[in-house]
Amino acid sequence: MNAGLTGMEVLRMLGSMVLVIALLLAVLWGLKRMQKQMLTSGQPGRRMQVLETLGVGTRQKLALVRVGEHEILISITPTQINSLGQWKVEPIEQIDPSEAHHVS
């Protein structure tokens, strides 16, 4: 009885491991994309929208949030959320891509 692994068995194990890692990366990429789309999409009936987030430390981040006609910059830590500033903005209008003018 041969106690060692043959070359074919090693290749099969390596191939399986590569396949599992590729599937894991594909699922993570899909989840990240779905999360980003859910956070930034303007869902009908929703007044609040997260426009952008930026990590500034291991457990701290900044977020730009739109609520109605106001944008608010907030800082987020594990223990608190602070408003850093807010300003009024014009409502976003839907632009028809065929009518958009390109600056060259």
C-alpha cells in the first residue's frame, strides 16, 4: 500500500483549493457591490441617503449623508456620532444622458 500522495492527488487538492478561494472572492465582491449599491441608491420614498463614507482610522470614519435638501458631514466612532457640518443643496434632478453636454 502506498502511503504517499501521488502527483494527481496533489493537483486535485490544489485545484479544489483554488476553486474554493475563487468562489469566496466572487461572493465577497458581489456582497460588497450590493452593499454599496444599497447605501448609495436613492430608493423611492426614502429621505435619507448615504452619499459617501471614508475610513480615517481603524475604527473611525466620516460619512456624507443627504437628508432632504441638506447634506451633513458626520464622524462615526464606536462610541459616538458627531455632526461636523451641514449645508443646503439643490435637489438632484434626473438628467437625460442624451441631453448632457460634455466639456472638452
